[in-house]
Amino acid sequence: MTRILPLLALAAGLVPAAALAQEPAKPAESTKPAEPQTYETQIKNNKGETIGTLKLRDGANTLVARVTIQPGGLPPGWHGMHFHAVGDCSDTEKFEKSKAHVNHDQSKHGLLNPDGPDEGDLPNLYAAQDGSANAEVSSETPMTGEGGLKDGDGSALIIHANEDDHASQPIGGAGPRIACAVIK
């Protein structure tokens, strides 16, 4: 009997291990986030010339816009930058076919406005002495889906002649539209 007890104890220890070995393997959970949607388009000036690129990446929580302007593309200094409601830059003289800012909830203009910002508001862009600029900004406005930039008529990125004060109406004193990029 003394020999049977150690064998029973050994067998009892193996049963749970054998049972565990027979359980189906659980699939490994993916920790890699989904690839963001991307979009790239040209930025044109009032003569219809390409002066740079706009690259958009749309992730789960934010849209990232990267603006690259080549030397000579803009006058040096600060420039207001906004998403406008229609993806049409065909009227190069004034870019008015792009309509007003993206603004589905009718908020007031301005990142610093207590009743704003509207969905088209973005930080200012700074052009160096040679007219080049590089910026990466984020926006809660999605690229696709409800309220997205790539809706039925698209949208546009507009760069203005002057700095946006982020408060006054309707466009923060940003002045004429001097560059445009279609987002469709």
C-alpha cells in the first residue's frame, strides 16, 4: 500500500496537467492598432501652381495634417489655415468655391473663442524668409464618416494671407485666400 500512495499522488498531479494540455489554444489578441487612413494632395497658389503638399492621416482619435510648402510658396510670416466646406479650388484667383469653414455644429470661429472653435479651425502656419513652411497639426474633424472632410462634395485646406487671431468673426482677420488644397 505504501507503494500505491506515491503512485496515486503522482498520477493526481499529472491529470490536471494533461487536462490543461488538451484545452484549445486561445488566439493571441492583436495589440497592433489599425492602420490610419491616408490621403495626399497638392497645395496650389492663386496662379494655379503647385507650391506644396498636404498629407492627412486619420486615426482612431484624431486627424493629423502635415503641410509642406516649398521655398517661394508663401510670403514670409504667419498665415491662417482652415478646413473649408467644399473641395473646389478651381477659382484660383480667390478660392471662394471652397465656401466657408467646415462647421456642422454652427460653432463660432476661433481656437480661443469661448463659443468655438468651429470644425475648420486650425493653428496658424509660419512661412520662413524663403517662403517655405512645414507644419503638422491635429484636428478632431475626421477624414471620412459623419462630418468627415471627404463627404459628398469634399473639403479644402485654405491658407490665408494673414495671421488668424483665433477669436474675431468670421475668420479671425486672416484675409484673402492665397493657397488651396482639394480633399476628396
